[in-house]
Amino acid sequence: MKITTLLLYILIILNACRTSNDGEKQSKIMSVDMTDLEQILNDDKNFTFLIVYTHWCQRSSSLLENVQTISNLLKYDSHVKIAKMNAAVNSAVIDKLSVYSYPSLFMLKKNEMHKYKGVNSIKGIMLWIYGFLDDSVYSIENKNKLDVFLQLDEYNNSILFFINRKEKDSHLLKELINICTLTGNTFCFAVTNPSIISYFENQVMREKYHFNLEDLQSKNMYGILFKNDDFDQYFYLIDNSVSILYNPGSSVQEKKQELTKWIQKKIEPLVIKFSEYYFPLFFSNDTVTFFILYDDIHDLNKSDIIKCAKKYPNITFSVSGNKEVYEKRLLNELLIQQVKKPVMRITEFKNHISVPYKYRPLSDAVEINEQSIDQFIQDYLNEKKHFYRKSEKALPDEFNHGYIKIIVADTYDEYVFDSTKHVVVLYYAPWCGHCYKFEPVYREIGKRLKLYGNKFKDYNNDVVIAKIDAVNNEIYDVPIEGYPTIYLYTKENKKAPIRYRGPRTVESIISWICEKTNTDIDIQKFRNINLDDEQLFETYEEL
């Protein structure tokens, strides 16, 4: 009896190991060379998903991480192989497949070659791959496949499930899946197996996500959208707003349009987790974003954040950590060195300026809840309170009376918008070679103008030559498209600065200043000034 029991245990263990190994085999990513590629191109039965990459390319490394996840998602569908090829050691593939950049993704089969042109997202790549496979990939026949898609850790992942309890509706189900795939917005799956339906409804929807099943008990067929979003509800039942889906008199195009609008509305996040995907939203003109920066997402008061996000629909709400490269860049942009407890910030882009206006609460020690969020946002909306920006330390006045006035962000308005002076401002970057080349020319203009004012008393002396480091000081009133850039702020119209676009020579620039300010400077006398007549000491010399 003991021997029989022991043998039974051994059999169970061997079976488990075999099952595990089968799973690994199915999800294995093959490394191939040019010989293997020829075999792939002659395979007339199965597609091969091929990644052409280079080991030195950061984008390739990032994609390969996603490909491992894609491999796990595809292991339940045996209709596609997955392979990768390092172009650095297989250079012939460049001409063979017309590879122009890395990484490049292909679906290959005999007499067929398709190249992926989308972004590096798991959902985007998977939907593209599915387009080449048969309809069986849109069906979920086991719990493992269901779980692996629900657990896909990609922000704002969405899946539209069509549940069908009766076989007679199979034609309608197929049509619904087809319409869903045409939207291109979400994963689409049919679930018809009674045991899988039971698991999905009871263990997943009700127990894990606390969804009320009351409205589903009497439905033989229904569609329900799952959205992986911690700041919103997880499931949305297809309602009467898209009842057109079940109307046999409506065209496929009409159904697709209505379903697309419904999906887009539902998957739009209420509170966005900061990521590269949403950069165009955060950093576009006329956008106001309320940020909460955190070290541990579990420190966030999610219910209060959700309440406030619903109160202010015209403000984009976002949360961001401090681990990813793009999250660290955001912290740097917001002038935050480190985050130990959650802090709040507001950014506003306007006037087509690439630098955001930034606002922070009176204290970062405040607890973030509905009341403090309300107070911060109201202070911003009503009075634009607590504005801040990046600025170098201002140079004391006793050291800032040389040929060129040194200004920083904190003294910018004081000098530039002085209504008694015409102000010429050079915007430069400390790393810019063109700026260093132009610096002696600009300094000579300042020196000649200073000496001219001392020598010719009829000169009004109302032109200020100034400069600012536009990298380490944030400027909001003019667009800086390159370095060096020169603007003139006349006394008469400070709100409409004039950009200089001529040659970078002393005579051209001073002639331009005279023309735009009506300043009576004798250009010949200006050019003939002996620069050694006076040595004016400048403490601050560095451009």
C-alpha cells in the first residue's frame, strides 16, 4: 500500500513537471540566425512573430521586456511562434527584411511579411498579432488564459468580454467579437464555457472586484468591459446606450461607431497614472494638471482623490511615483528633489510656451485629503496662488552694474518690464557653442553703449543690454526656439517683444536697436569709440 502511494506521488510530481515544462516550451522565445530565418520564411502553416533588435539599443531592451509578457499571453494559442534576432551579429537581416530602425517587429509566413508600425505597448502589439491569427484566439476556454489577461500589468488595460450561455446565439456572438476587434481599442474575448463563466462571474467579478451580479443572473448574453484602473470602477456593463449592437437592422459600420464611442468614454481614466503614453495630454497647450507625487502608492487617499477628480472635470488629475525614468524627469521638472510622503503640484501650459507654470501648496507637510485638495485647487483657480519657477540666485546690485545686466527668473520682471527702459535680452544656454562665440560681440555692444552714454551727454541712456541663462531660469513670456535668441522690450509695448533675426554683428544689432526704439545714436561715433577709454570692472564675467 505504501509503495502504491509512493508511486502515485511520484506520478503526480512527474506530471506536474511535464506540465510546467510544456508551459515553458509554449512561451519560449527562440533566438534565431539567418539559417533559421530562411526556414521561417518557408513555413506555410504558422506565423512567426519576429523581433529584430540590437543589444546596445535601449528601446530594444525595453521592448524585449514586453515581448516576454506577450509570449506568456500567446502561450494558450499555438498558432504563432515567437523569435528574436540580434541584427548586430546577423547584419544580413537588414537588407533581407528592410530593417531601418531598432527594434523592428514582423509577422512572417511563406509569401507573407508584415511589419508593425505602432507604439511599444503590449496591448497594441497583441491586437496587431491577433489580426493575423484565426478566430479561436478570441475565445477563452480555460481559467489560466482568463487570469493572465486580467492580471496584465499594463496601465489602463481594458478587455471587453461577451458572455454567452446559449449555443443558439453563436452567430450573434461572432458578429459582436468582429465588431469589437474593428474598434482597435481593447482586447475582445468570447466566453461560452459554463465553468469559465461561473469562475469569471463568481471568483473574479464578485469576490475579487466586488461587482454586483444581480443584473446578470437573467441574461443569457451580455457584454462587460473590464478596465485595469485603481482609481475607477473595474467593470462596465454594456447598457442601452449601445443597444444598436443587438439590432439586426443596423450595419456593422454603425455598430462599430457606437461601440467605439462607448469604449473610449469608459476607458478614459478619471485619474491618470503618469506615463509616456499620456505625455501629449499633460504637455499640450491650455492644459491644467493636478499632480500627486508619491513614494508608495498605498499612501494615497484614493477615495478623496476620486471625489475631487469628479468635482473638477476641466483639470486633469494624475499620480506619479519616483522610480521610472520618466517619473524622475517629472520630479526634476517640478523642482522636487525627493518624495518621502505624497505632495501636490499643479502645472499649466499656456501661450504655446514649452515651460509649464507651476504651483505648489503653502506647505508640503499638509495631509492630502478632499479638504486640502479643494483648498489648493481653489487657491489656484481664484488667485493663482503659490506660483514658483526655477531661478538662479540673483546677483546683488553692487555686483550687477557692468556692461551687461545679469538677470535671473526671480528678477526678470523687475528689469525686463521696467517702463522707463528699453531692454534688450539675450537668452542663452551655458552649453551652447554659438552662445560662446557670440558672447564677445554682445559684450562689446554693452561696453560701447556704456561708453557712448558717458561721452555724449545728449544721449538719453535708456537702453539696457541684459542676458539670462534660459536653461537654469524659466521664462514664460517668449518662446525660446534656439540659442542664442535676442528680444527687445520697448518702453512703449512691453507685451509685444521684438525678436532679432539679423546678422550677429555689433553694427547690425545696434542699428536694429536704434530703429526699433527711435534712439538717436550716431552709428559712426558709436563705432569709433575707443574701448580703452574706460575700464569698467565687471565682477560677473561668465556667460
